Amino acid sequence: MYAFSAIGIAYTALVGVVYWQQERLIFHPVALAPNHRFAVPDAEEVSVPVDGATLSALRFRLPNPKGVVFFLHGNSGNLDSWLTSVDFYRRNNFDLFVLDYRAFGKSDGQIDSEAQLHADVRTAWQTIASDYIGKKIVVYGRSLGSGPAAKLAAAIQPDLTILVTPYLSLDAMAAERYPWLPSFINRYPMRSDQWLPTIKSPVLLVHGDRDHVIPMSQALALRATRVGTDLLTIPGEGHNDIHKFTQYLDGLSARLAAL
């Protein structure tokens, strides 16, 4: 009986730690010094004031762009580590706007709720939205960023939504990885499965069939929530380097050219 009590106490304590420490489990920011200089040419640093913090973003502009790609990155690193596709978007005649979440890079503050994260993303979009009236709008989310991207796209209805290595929801991911934890403790459900069906414009999902971080099954389940959603599968590719593959680059170029 005492053994069962001890197990119960230990389990309750573990659940409590997971509940209160979710930000540390989900987000892995790498800070940058305020005077850090980004090495990519023509990078325009943008400060985005949000409630209780200031976010750092980079903007890359062309003289007469077809539109803009609003890029939401994954759960680790910062702008420095995510600037891998600037030239790709330039070649396709699109401006690029890339945002660092709170505590990432030069952004200050701390992420403390999913609602706050979505509000920050929406505010960042609103800082540039008026510059692209009549232009093509692409919302792009990678990995963790696929959830906020789906939420934003449902709100603003862009011309194209691209979700790379997406999940059905973080609820679904948690249930798959940690089935022994109660679902109600998840403070970041990230219900892409609810937002995606409300997007009326084209949606492209991209996933590697050997992704062991976010399994391909998550993208397949997400696609099933919305009729007409395209899925580009990158054979033999995992999670982190998918953007380097020819199939990925050619697939995105074709979608951008079709806008």
C-alpha cells in the first residue's frame, strides 16, 4: 500500500513539473547579443512592440516583389540559424519576413501562453500587412511554427499557406509520445486540425518520410482534415535538412510561380 502511495505521489509530482515547465520542454531559444550583426546582405532589422516585450524580425525586400513570405520558424535557435532560404525567395521574386519569438535571438520577454504566442504573431503580421495590399501573401510555418502559421492563415486567408514538417496538433503529438500523461495538462494544444479546415485558399504540406521528430503520420492526419490540401513528400528525408532537397525547392518554386 505504501508503495502505491509513493508511486502516486511521484506521478503527481511529475505531472506538476510537466504542467509548469512546458515552456522549457517545448521552446529552446538561443539568445543573441543586442549588438549582434546578421551576416546576410540587405537584411533590414525590424522591432515589433508587443504586450510586455519587443520582438526581433528580419525583412528582405525587393524593388517590385510579387508578394511576401511571412515565415514562422521552429522551436529552437534564432534568426541567425534560420536564414537559409533568403536567396531562394529572392529568386522567386518574393519579399521575406522572418520573426523571432519571445526570448529567441534579440527578442526579449518570455513565452508564457499559447494565446500570447498567437497574439504576437498576429501583431507582427499587422506591422507589414499594409505594404502588401494587392500583392500575393504566403504564410509559411516550419515544425513548431506550423501551428501558429495555420492559426494566422485561418484569420487572414493568404493566397497560399505552406506548412513544412507539420503536426496534427501538439495534443496529438503529446498523446503519441507521452500517453501516460493526462491530456488536460497540455497548455499548448496547438490545434492545427481545427484551424486548417477553415483556410479557404490553397494549402501545401511538406514532409520527409523519415522524419523521426514529427512523424509523417502527423502530416497525413492533418491533410485528412481538409479536402484539397496538397502534400509534398520528400523521400528519404528527415526533419532538419528538408529545405536543402531539390524536391522541396522545386515544389515550392512551382507553387510560388503559380500564384
